[in-house]
Amino acid sequence: MKFCRRKLSLFIISLCFLGIFSVMINAAPDVSVSAQSAVLLNAENGEVYYSRNAEERLPMASTTKIMTALVAIENSDISDTVSIDRRAVGVEGSSIYLTEGELLSMEDLLYAVLLASANDAAAAIAIEVGGSIEGFAEMMNEKARELGLKNTHFENPHGLDSEAHFTTALDLARITAAALENETFAKIVSTYKTSFDGENGTRVVINHNKLLKSYEGCIGVKTGFTKRSGRCLVSAAERDGLKLIAVTINAPDDWKDHKTMLDYGFASYHKLNFVGEKEYSISLPVIGGRDQTVLLRNTDAITAILPSHMSSEDCEIITELPHFLYAPVEDGETVGKLICKAGGEIIGESDITAEYSVSRAVYKKSFWQRILDFFKGIFD
């Protein structure tokens, strides 16, 4: 009985230890930020590395313009000339002082929106693309629905305060991840300074995001502020193939918050490249084919983002292939998989396909086989 009680006690202690260990693994990282709401997101796979009230609905000020630019780029030609509508003149807040009837390209207006945070330029884009502020806001909301966002609603293209204009840090990070996939958007937000000519002379616009100059690997994205929202900031940085997005809403010390979160992300995770596109190759026998073998290659590169303490030695590459193939084999036909695993879990995979076709072999019949076929035909 004592022996059983002792085994039971050891079992309970073990469970407690495992429970504590599990809590330690899943505990929030040691990151301290001033923001009311914050999130650190992997731009490639959407994994959240840090969050604080990340799904709280809040106003987002001029970070709104990330969606404004994305919708405009997807629904217009950036080389188009825009005649400034009177409704876009004199919009309160940040401005490049547009005048009615002035002609500027859509691209110029996008730079004004994303670098100088010009509210009048945002209104001009909205009216040009959506016909009105309201019409464009509905296009923004449709894009939010397309991205699967349930806690975001837009009333305008610039982010001036409105009760029904809100998002969350997490939704804003997801909008940014989608926007950064667009080459035009990515190019603009990574630009520190540019200028363009118009009827009112040359305008010089400078990016409000000072992390572009002060944080290694920073590639954007957008600042924002109103009295109601507080200081808002969305940033993105990339190092060694790992791209991170940080978002803070109502953050008195936002520049420091972002450096803290990004530093944590880059210190804690890294991207590993296991197999390049078409780097893996193997020849398999083909039964009944004109060729005796066929060359196979992987279609996609296999990469994975793992905790920094893990290396490629902690992973294994598994090949799933038959021992041989039967003809015919089609060019590009999928015949197997290349799988990368870590701790028994699949972290990446690629199809293995044929590099060319192998048709069935055509065999010539011998003299005696032809004689046999002749007599078969007589007696059938």
C-alpha cells in the first residue's frame, strides 16, 4: 500500500511539474509596451508572436490609409491622371494643400497619403476611385470582409474620428500583411523622401515613419494620431527572410514599443531554408515506358520559421515516393511529396513532379507471334 501511495505521489508531482512547464512554454513573452493595444505578427504565415488587447475595437487614425492605398492600387491604374474634386479641398488635418481642378497622378497622391499622411490626398483618391467618400468606404469594408476581418469598419479614407470607424491591432496587422504583398504598396511605404511636380509647383513629401532611418531592416509602414485614438503606429521589418509586422494603438511611447517588439521577434524566431525550388531531384524506373527512367523534382522551396533555439539539425526531410512508375507518365504529373518535419509535426512540404513525359513503349511482334496471331484470327 505504501509503495502504491508513493507511486501515486510521484505521479501527481510529475503532473504538476508538467503543468508548470506547459504554463512556462505558453506564457506571454517578457515584452513590456506602453500601448493600450499591440500585436506582433509574422507577415508570412500570420502567426502571432506577441499580443496585448489585440482584438479590442479602437479608432486607428491615419493607419486607416493602409487600407485606403491597398484598395486604390487594386482598383485603379497608378499612372492615371486625377483631377482634384472640390470635395477633397480643405480637408482638416495633415494636407498637401490641393486645389480644385489640379491635375496629379494617382501615384503622386498615393505617395502623399502614405508618406505625408495627407488627408486631402486620401479624399481625392476616394472620390476618384469610389465616386464619393461613402462609396469608397464601402469598397474598403468589402476588402475587409474579403480578408476575413470581423472587427473592422471604415467610414472614411483618412482616419478622422468617427464612432463607426474602428479596427483592432490584430486586424490592422492582417491588413498590412495583405498590403505588403502588393509591390507598389511595398515600394511606396519603404520610401523615405520623394517629390512630384504639379500645377502648384514641386511638392516634397517625407515619410513620417522615423523607424525607416533608425531600425535595421525596417520596410514601412504608417503612423497615425488623433486626440481620440492617441498615437498609432504600424511598422514592418525584415531580416534574413523573416518579415514581422508590429502594431500599436494608443501608445504614448510607440517608437520604443515597436523596437521592443521587433527586437523580441527577431531574437526569438528565424527562417530556415531547407530545399530550394527544384533543388531535390531523383530518377525513378518506369515500367512499360519508352524511357526506362524519369527525372523527378520538387515544385516548391521548403522553408520554415522556427524558434531561434532550433536548427536544421532538429528537423528531418522525408520523401514519399513509389519504388517505380508505370507508363505513361505525364509532364508535371505529381507522383510524390517532399516533407519537412520538426518534432513529428509537418512544417513544410512540396509536391514531387515529373520533369517530362514518358509514353508507353511500342513492342514489335516476332515472326512466330505474327504466325500465332494469324491462326488465331482464322479460328476465332
